[in-house]
Amino acid sequence: MSSQAEAALTIFKSLEGQEEGVGSWFEVDQDRINLFADATMDHQFIHIDPEKSAELSPYKVTIAHGFLTLSLIVHLGGTVPIPRPDALEGVFMGVNYGLDKVRFPAPVPVGSKVRARHTLMLAELKAPNTIQLKREVTIELEGSSKPVCVAESLTRLMYG
């Protein structure tokens, strides 16, 4: 095992089960929702048609796609403070390895602000220079006690 990965694994193991931090608020506006609809070809009226949503949707406004909310994990996670920056010394590449579990307990109404909350669930050595981190990522909606997304995110960190 590389000495940098070994040192990092020790640090990450000491943080397992702990909240790592909470990120900054980010507004989800109609332009972003429309761009996501175009990128994914999901043009359901509840996402892109404010007038029809006001009339027919139980939310009365357009809402973000669940997968748009999920895709914001990377951006929102980038604003979460790193509790131990020394654990990243020697990282030359980080890779999104996937997700173990994803839920969308509530919608994201247009114009809402969301942020990420990270809890480190598990740190594992996957190769002599590679650590996998499993985090519970909770995406919160400003003004609501119910999260809009809860996902178990897997990240692999490669050390030089």
C-alpha cells in the first residue's frame, strides 16, 4: 500500500459514522430545469410548463427532475467543508464510482434552494493506492425538514 493511501485510510477510518459537513445553498431555477429536460429528453409538463403545472400538478409549480437533483451531488458536495484536508494529500484523481441506494422523499419546487449534508459511512482500501469512500449524501431543501434526496455515494480516491 502506498504510504499516502495508508495514512489517508487511517484518517478516514477515524471519521466513519460522523457527519463531515454541510454545504452551501444552491438555487434550482427554471432555466436549469429546462436545460436538464433538453439534455435528458424528459419534457414532462411538471418540469417545464409552469401554466399547466399550476393547473394540474399537485405541487402547483414546476419541479426539478429527480435525476437533476441527484446530478447536483457533485456540485453541492464540492461546497461541503473537508474535515481533514490532510487525508487528501497525494490524491491525483478522484472518480465517481456509483451509488448504492437512492431515494427522492420530496420534490424540489422551481426557485428552491438545496444543499448537501455528508456523512462518511465507510472507508475501504480497494487497491494499494486506492481508497473507496461511501457517503450518505442528504440533499436538503431550504425551509423543509424533509430531504429531497438521500443517496449512498461511492467515490474512489487514487494516491500517487
